[in-house]
Amino acid sequence: MNSSADEAWRESGLAVSYSTNNLPLPLQTVYNQSPFRQLLAKYSQWTPKLVPPAVVGRVLFMDDDKHICTLTKNLLENLGYYCDLAKNGEEAVQLYQRAFETNQPYGAVIMDLTVIGGMGGEEAFKQMHLLDPQVRAVITSGYDNDDLRRQFLGLGFIGYLPKPYRVGELGRLLRTVIV
């Protein structure tokens, strides 16, 4: 690396190590014999253990887009939620029913309004509501307008999440939904 590149790395705060080969030979000898080097060698292999967040609740997420499912599941798990995925309303109803019957209910269900070639969130919610009138469901959609929001809240959904959403919006909504 040239000196201007070295300087850029140091100023960026991204440099985590610097080769002692750039030091004059007398300083390399002092460094190699110092207790500081031994400490660095000992701790250079150390990596902090990441503590996973405590599980805050269980969430069932339904969307027909595989990438949205994967992304949202990662967001939810990073927020501390356990998450099951469904690719359509039929699968979401089956998962919800199984969890309900085994007394392991979901704290929230988040469903996409429209599913290509399958049951969407509105119909799935109606079936879940027949099974469990206390279902805590949120509808998500790429369509965002006040009339649509009022319509779904009037049907019994307890939240409306317009796409695209951010982790902060998702977290705030779930804190109000999961009791």
C-alpha cells in the first residue's frame, strides 16, 4: 500500500491492524520482544460472543414473494421475534390453526393483501378470525391510501403496514400489536 492509501485507511477508522514490517529494524526487534506483542497475539484470535436478543414473541408472516419473506424474517429475528413463514393464505391458515390448537399462538400475523395464484391476506384473516376471534393481524400492501387503511381496520385488522417498510416501522407496529 502506498502512503496516501495508508493515510486514507487510518483517517477512515477502518484500519484494524498495521504491519510491523513498515517499522525500522531496531523498532521491529523491540516490538517482537515486548509483552504488548504477546497480548496482541493472544487477543487477535478473540471474537466477541454475540448474545441473541431474547424472544419477544411469535410472528406468522405471509407473502408470496420469497425475497420479501426472507428479508422480513431476518428483520423480525433481529428484533427478537420468532417467525414462521407462509407463501399464501392457505398455508398461513394451516400454520395459525396448528399453533392455536397446540396452545402456542402467534402474537401477531402479518399478511400481504394480494397473493398471485393463492389466497390473500383478507380471506386468510376471515378464516383465522372464525377459528380465533382474538387473532391479532396486520395487513401489508404496496397500495397506501387512507381509504384502504380504514377499510381493513374496519374489517378487524389491528394494523396496516404499507410497503416498502423499514425495520423501525415494523418494530414500532409490533410493539403495539403484541401484548
